[in-house]
Amino acid sequence: MRTKRCNCKVSQYIPRGYGYKEIRMNCGSTGVNGQQLLCDKCRDKAYEEYPQGWKDVPGDVCEHGNYVGNSGGPDYLCGECEDSAPEFSGN
């Protein structure tokens, strides 16, 4: 999965005193809470590509809604996906 999405800046707000401070980062980078930051355009594209949604980054949830990990961490197998996979011929 690619992490660089586009050249847009994404705003996020962190608490500072009695208010908030705006931090602008590149689309596709990791936010202050560990989530992937996406601009509206890239988020819409990701929803088209991954209609099942995601937990932390696009592609980390399978079509059955089970968390399967992401490119930076361990891979988890979805039993339903594994059961529906075609048999390996062993060549």
C-alpha cells in the first residue's frame, strides 16, 4: 500500500491550553493519534477501493469486516477469506 497520496495538506487539531492548535501535514502521512491522514478526495477514492471501510489504514479490513493487519504490522488471516480461497495445486 502506498503511503503518499497527493500533495494536499490535511489539518488536524491538538489540544493546547484551553484551545486547539492546528497542525497541517501531507495527505497519506500518519496523524498524531496514529491514524492515516487523508484529504477528502483521497478518502473518497479509498472508500471506493475499500467499501468495507478500515480500522487504521485503508486495506486493513477484509470484505467480511475482519481486521487483517496493515503493511507495517503483522498479517492476520480472516477465516472466511481463507475458506473461500481457491485450493493450492502444489505445482
